Amino acid sequence: MIEKKTNWAAMVVLILGLSAIVFPLYLTVIIAFKQPSEMTNSISGILSLPKTWSLSNFKEAMRVTDFWRSLRNSLLITTITVALSIVIHSIMGYVLGRNKGSSKFYNFVYLFIVSGMFVPFAILMMPLAKQTAELGLANWFGVIILYVVFYMPMNILLYSGYLVNIPMALEEAARVDGASTWRTYWKIIFPIMKPMHATVAVLTALAVWNDVMTPLVIMAGSDQNTLPLAQLNFQSQFGTNYNLAFASYLLALIPILIFYVICQKQILNGVVNGAVK
């Protein structure tokens, strides 16, 4: 009987990786339930469990951030952005993915769009703020448009890569049966790309849900706060109320965590297949 050797190096790496995830989450939870008087400068004071587990910080955090209104704005922006990204980016990924290998024009367009991943937001920040204000788009609608454009390069890269795993024979058979390209896409290709839809949805939703800079720059001065933008209320010139801030972070984590759990079965398959070139 062959004995399996324990890979201690792999175990150490896994333990370190697990610690890097669990430890910050542990701090977030215990600080969210603590009272400010329990926060001391000592390590033991920070790491110790709360003396009494109270929801007062969560109630106050919801009041300060106008939680339900901010949550509604975040859900609205995230949901519409994800829906538009799946529809628009999948169509563009399909067109470019099927034609870039046989056409220099499509290959140039594909490379041009994908190169947008290397443009930092800091360079575009001030021109975008001015242009959106002049066009009357300094609101949640303008933010959604910018998000759809910002995440287009990565999503098209994923969709066009995933198409490599879909044989052309399916489309050729549909054309023989008299189906148009549009009908072939919606009836055959779009449903087959379900794992990649889930991957794009989760990656886009995570980025949009946690983003602070775009709403801050575009919607500055308006009352249309998203959750990350509302959480800036906990930071002042003289310090940060960590108890309320961490309680608010936990509240904001719940919706996106539920969404991730629902889609997780499709994510790995979509990422692996989308990486195939």
C-alpha cells in the first residue's frame, strides 16, 4: 500500500492564505460589535472579544449612512450595470471573437478595446467629471454608462476567450436550418455562455459595488449616495469611527456575498474556459 506524503510546503501556504482572509474578517466582526470605550491602544484590547454583543453600532451606522436609500442606489446601479454588461459585452465579444482571426480590422478593434485595461482611472478622472457635468450626466445614469465602458475591455477579453470552446459546427448547423446570425446568437451561443455570464456578473458586480472613486467624482455634491460613498461619513479630519465603520462594512458585505454564493458554481468554469486562447 502506497503512503501519501504530506506536502508541508503546500499546507503552510494554505494556512497563511487562510489566515490572511480569516484574521481581517475576525477583526471586522469584533470591532463592529464593540463599544468605543472597549477600543484601547493595546493589541489585546483590539483582538479581544466584545464584553457585550450589541447591535447598537449597526443601528447607528444605518442611520448615519441613510442605509436603505444608499442600498437602493447601490442595488440600482449595480443591477443595471451588470445587466447591460452581460448583454452588450457578450455581443461585442461574440462579434470580435469570431472575426478577429480572419480580419485585420476586427483584430485591431479587439486589441484597441482590450488595451483600455491599461488606462488608469486617475488620468480620466478630471476630464470625465467635466464632460459628464456639461452633458447633464452627473448622476447615477452617467455612472452606469461609465461603468459599462470601464469594464468593457476585461469582459470582452473573457467572452472572446470563452468562444474558443464553442465549436463553429453549432452555428453552421443553425445556418443550414435557416437561422439568422442574430437568432443563432440568442438561441444557441448566448445560453451556452452561461458560465461566463455568471463570471462577468460577479466580477462586474464586485467592482461596481465596492467602487468609491467614480461616484465620488461624478456625483459629488448630489444626494445620490451609494453605500461606499455614504461610508465616507465615518471619516473626518481628526479620525475615524471604526466601530460604526466596520458595522457598516458588514452590512454592505451581505448583499454581494449572497450574490456570490448564488453564482459561485459557474464562476470557476467560466474563468478557466475564458482563459483559453
